[in-house]
Amino acid sequence: MDATPTAAGKLLAVLGAFDDGHRRLTLTQLAARAGLALTTAHRIVGELSAWGALERRPDDTYVVGRRLWNLGLLAPVQTDLRVVAAPFVHDLHAATKATVHVAVLDGVRALYVDRTSGRFSVPIVSEVGSRLPLHTTGVGKVLLAHAPQEVVDRCCADLVAPTPWAVTDADVLAAQLARVREQGWALTDQEMTPGASSLAVPVRDRAGAVVAALGVVVAPFEAGSPAQQSLLTALRVTAAGIERSLPRQD
């Protein structure tokens, strides 16, 4: 079988060179990460830039272009969920003044499809389109608790620690995920970012399957405190509203 990459394969390899840790790349870096000759990468990058899929910055690095971003927003996971969730996310933000997230499972990461920033000075690392670890975020733990075992196994094989509070023991994480399934919510305390805690609940489709997670990021608070209970109630009410508004899947 001919293993020579097709033209489409080479183009996809260039686009696939970008990820959370590589958002700005030089032409040389793009060629290396795509496994292409520099001349080939130069031609493809030129075509992608002309079309608007990539954008060249003044320092001669390339970033994902606006046209490609707009195209990605047409994906059902983006459009259906974001359109339905948007007014509920806005109301939750208005009620809590917290940063509100909606995330879906994307491989072994939590993909953030919507975010409304809070007013308080809490460190936030997520953006719409960010893919963050499942085991260190509230929305991630909700998604992981309801993910297939294969996803859990892959996640447990690489439990990185962004902060000293992150869980790096697979048995400890497994116990936490069991509690998440039992209680219906997840709490993290500075596991992704120092000075920020997150509380999240699942969002289910009409068949009862978890299709997303809804969470807030706030300053650290005591587990079981009135502040937690108030946020948890608001999250559950909001998630229920989103669930009632999700379209039926025939």
C-alpha cells in the first residue's frame, strides 16, 4: 500500500501541528511538527493563509485564522449546545458573578465550548476552545466520571500536576470519580490554578446520557459551606434548564 501522504493529508498535518501547547508556530516548526519538507510546508501554509485558515503575525509566527475558527463553530457540539446554553450561562453568571464554563469531552481533555468571565479577581486559564486536563478541573471530573473506561484508563496513565494540589494517584482519582457519580457534582480546590476552585454538575440529554458539564470558577471556599451549597443549587437549576431546552435526538 502506498504510504505517501495525499495533498489533503499534508494539509491536515499542518493544521494538526497546532494544539494547546503550540498556538504560535514558525514555518520551520510547522514543517517539523507536520513531518513535511520545508518547501512543502511553505506552499501549504501559503495556501492556508490566503484562504484565512492561518494568520501570519508580525514576528513571522502563524496562528489559527479567523476563517478556520468560524468554520469550527459550525460543528454540532458547538452550535447546538452553545445556542441552547448561552442564555442560561448568562443568567448564572449574572446571579453568581462567577466565571461560568460549559465543556464537553474531547478525547482525554475537557473542551470548553462556552465561557462567561466573572468580575472577581480569580485566576482563569480556560478560554473558549481550550482543552484542559480532565482530572484537574471541575467540569473535567464530571465528564471523566461518566466517560468510557478506556478514556479513564488513558487519563490515569498521565496524571500531570499543574499545581501541588492536583491528584496524581489513580486510586485516589477513581474514588473521587465514584463520589462524583454518586453525589452528582464535582469540586476541585486549586488543582488547575492556585487561587481558584471549581464546582461543576453534569448536563444530560433526554436519554439521560451526560453530554456536557456546567461549572463555575470561584475563589477557594470551605467544602460543605453555605457558599458551596448556594452555587450548587444555582448550577443544578441552570443545568436542568439547559437539559429541558436541548433538541431531541431522533
